Amino acid sequence: MSTVDSNPTSWHSPDGTMDQLSPSPQGIVDNQLLVTTPENIAFHYQVAGPFRRATAFILDILISQIAYWGLAIGVMLVFTLYLIPLTGGPATGWAASLFGILAGMVMVGAFVVTWFYGAVTETYFNGQSFGKMLTNLRVLCTNGNSINGTQATLRNFFRLLDAWPGISLGF
């Protein structure tokens, strides 16, 4: 799997020749990915660099967290403005129980958004999260197909593990 620009830069022309495709010389690392379909059509994709990926990642974090915490704060406001007066005020046991349940739901929601935002969006939006859509990136398999749900989930799970600096190897 790799993250690539979503626009192919070359293909087989109708006369059977390949336009703008040339293999790279041995020993030279390039950022091009050549994908040939079963119909013998070749697509040449440019693999995204670290700065474009970082921009998409930061946008994804901002979009997911702003949307989630906006919703969570809205639910908390509804709770404090409407549900507490209905239960008899903040001093009653009902209000404390509801607040505890709501706080638990907020924490579970933060976990779900953090761990599954990337997997769900990449699965259902053709290999793109909202940050990737804004930066014109897309995740593909090495054969040029879109990734499936299992690949998106594993990919995002390991991304979070890579970003976890607190893991001690115990040496």
C-alpha cells in the first residue's frame, strides 16, 4: 500500500504505445509507481512525499478532533442546560449519575474517533480521508486498486503504534 497522487500522469495510448512511461535506471530511487491493469493499461502514479503526507495527517487530526469535541461540548451543554433542571438540579443523585454516564460516553467517543476515523474514512471514501481529499492524496494497493477495510484498519492501527513514543522495549 502506498499513498499516491490521485491523478495518473500517463497511460497506454490507443495505438498501444505507452505515453510518458519509462523505467527508472537501476540504483536510482524515484517516487513513481507504475501499475499495469489486467487489461494491459499502465498508470504512472507519483508517490507522495513526507511533507504532503504530514499535511494530510495534520488536517485529519484537526478535522476529526474539532468535529468530535464540538459535538461533545454541544452534548455537555444540552445536558447542563436542559437535563439537569429536569432531574431536580445539580444536587440530586440523578444529575451526578447522568453526568458520570455522559463523561464515560465522551471518553469512549474520543477513543473511537482516535482509533477508527482513518480506517472508516479510507474504507468508505476510496482510500481517502478528509485530509487526503484536501491534499489530493489517495491510498492504493501496490496493484493500483483501492484498499479494503482490513487494509485500512491495519494501516491506521500501526500508524497509531508508530506515533506512540511511550513504548519501552525493556532492554
